[in-house]
Amino acid sequence: MRTLLFIVSGFFVYFLLLLTTNRSDKEAVARVSIGFLVCWFIVAVGNLVLGVSQEGYSVADELPIALLIFVPPAIPAAVLWMKNRRG
């Protein structure tokens, strides 16, 4: 249940970031997307660290959950970053 809450929260945060961005400015969308990817990666790793240090799970147990938390919200952000980046 907690994992699902993280995933839904990731989509929600990225959606809110996009709502506050001028979507006609491709560079702004790219900056928001890469910023979200970095922050969301930190959230996923932080959850992994807490699971290992506080809950006593092994890294092997927590790594698939961290990937599951990171990847679904990161996919649309990565796609929009690749589509709107300069170059």
C-alpha cells in the first residue's frame, strides 16, 4: 500500500509541476522534467535507505521496491525531457 502511495504521489507531484510550467517553453518543460527526475531519484533512494536502516530489510529486498517507486513516475518525465531538451 505504501509503495502504491509513493507511485501515485510521484505522478501527482510531476503533474503539479507541469501545471505550473509554461508548456509552450520547451526549455522550461525540460528543466522541470530533469529537476523532477533528480528529486524523485533522491526520494526513492531515501525510501530505500530508511527501509534498510530503520525497518531492517536487506538492500536486495528494498532495491526492487525502490525501482518500482522510481520508474513509473520517471518514465513520462524522461520522455518529456528527451522531447523538449535543447539540442
